[in-house]
Amino acid sequence: MGALSPQVHRLLFARASTALGTLHEHGYLHGDISHGNFLFHIADSLDDSRVLVVDFEKASTRSKANFEAAARGEKAILLRLFLTYGATKEELLAA
């Protein structure tokens, strides 16, 4: 994904972050945030591009005290994954 434009990096990161946030909102942790557990479909129209989160073998629910810290950890891992694709933090977090 390093050859993708900052706009595409931003879109895919936002979609992956939203998907992970939806899991967290419903009380689940993925448990294995890694490159291989996100599938990206980049369509001709960016609006039609998709991110799928896969492999829920290690997914779990947590007590409230541990859940918030674990959810923040998963989001930090997601950010690091995208940085390894060649995106910059500024590109990913730009409004």
C-alpha cells in the first residue's frame, strides 16, 4: 500500500478505524490486530472502496475497567500498521 496516495491511505485508515470502533461500541475486542486481518478493496470510485476486518478467532469481551485500555491499544496498533504501509501520521489524521 505504500504507493497509494495520502487520500487513499486516509480513507482506508478511516474505514478500518470505524470498523474497529464499531466492534468496540458493541463491547468486543478483536484481539489480533495485524496486517493480515484487514482486507482492502480499492475501487475506481473511492466512495466504493471497502475495508473488511477478518479473523475473529481471538475476539473477546472485557470488563469495563480493562476494555477501555484494550480498545485504545487496538487503535494504536491499527495506526502503527498503516504507518508501516508508508503513510504518515499527519496524512492519516488530517481532517
